[in-house]
Amino acid sequence: MGKSVSLVLSGGGAKGYAHIGVIEVLEEKGYEIKSIAGTSMGALIGGLYACGKLKDYKEWIIKQSLFDIAKLMDFNFTSGLSEGLIKGETLYKHLKTLFKDTVIEELDIKFTAVAVNLTKQREIWYQKGSLIDAIRASTAIPGVFIPFYKDNEMIVDGGILNNIPIAPTMSDDTDLIIAVDVNSPIKNDYPIKFDGNKFENFWRKAFDFRDDPKSLAINLMMNHISGYKKAEYPIDIEINISKSICSVFDFHKHREIIEIGRIVAEKTLSEKMK
């Protein structure tokens, strides 16, 4: 049996597909993932792995074209855009078929999904209760996805306060803490080739928030907080993937992003073994 691992998975929208590639490499190298803490897309991928459905999800998602993904989003044109551009009901309905009625405390792998309660102005950890509800809360990007509501309280993406949730793993009885950051401000050595057709160009232009002042401010805040988290809590292995590999909404580039996760994980782990 290989070394046991507490795995920390950051948020990052479509960039979070890289977590799939990282997990595949860890399994191939014999690491035993005993605990997962994730934020946003990291919570989704981590939750799928924890309940044994990551392979099913991968097989499904890599078949989805850009047009298919657009249909999954359920754009919010009727109830007003103040809460979020996307409802995502069709997507969550499909995820429900994978998660079913799974509750977190019954998983074989310890799991934590991080979210933020805006009503109470605090970070929250989902470590029990409905897995699909935890994922939905953790992935509710403010202004993009409609917030998750529980007991009349507004809950959104945990990345606002903790995009690298190391703290939930600190009490784990494992050999290593491995953190995967898909928002790393490093040089992008793995450029993705885009098709450049009219629909893709429209999609990327509509959802390219990288130069938007609000997005820039939020990203700056998130990166600073993540830096403090990394300094406060020890990480044994950090797998850094450039935030520039794609934009948050390039979900149709799933195959390429998964492969980048594999490449970077292989390289990082090989260097650590020297």
C-alpha cells in the first residue's frame, strides 16, 4: 500500500477539470486518498471521487460539446440577473443521478466542501448531510450561479474566503497533505488550442471576465488569502497549475485540461521523488 494522502482541491471553474488528471496519476502511483477537502470545482471533483463516481462523471463530461454544456447551464433570463446569470438546474439534475441521496458522513473517504454563508458572513464546512447540497453550495459563484439557500440563509462559493482549504485536513491521520492549486500565478507552459468557430468565439468573449474590474478585485483577494493559508498550514506537496491555461468557463476543453492535470502531477511528483 502506498502513502496515505489528504488531498486539497482548489476552486477554479473549468480549470478544476485538472483535478481529475491529478487524481488519476495519484492512483496510478499507488497513493491512497483517505481525505479530501475542496472548494467549488474542487469540491465537485472531490465529492465525485469520494462517492466513487468520478470515472462515470469523466466518461459523461468528455462527451459534452460546447453546445451541450450551454444547454446544461440554464441561463437565468426570467427571475432577474441580480442573483446570478446561471441557474444550472439541468446540470444539478444530472449530478443528482450520480450522487443520489448520498450523505457525507457515510462516505468511506473523509470529505469537506467549503462554502461561505453570506447571511452570517462566515466560512462554513460541509462534513455531514446531503452531498449534492454541499456541492451546490460550494459551487455557487457569486454573480454567476444562483446562490444556494438553506433556512433562508444565502450560501455561495467557498473560494471567496478559502480557495485552498488546507485546515480541514490538519487533523487527518495521513502521511501527506497534497494541495492542488489550479489558480497558480505561474507561467503557462501548456497552452490549449481553441477551435475558433463562431459559437466558441462568442462563448469565450461573453464569459471572459479576466479584465473585468470586479473579477480582478475578487481574484486578487482570493490569491492573497490563499497565500496566507499556504503560509499558515503546512503542505507536503503542492501541485501548481497555471491560472492562464483557460478561462473559468472553458468547460468544453475538458479533455485538454484533464491532460494538463496529468502532466503537471507527473512532473511534480517525479521531482519530489528525486
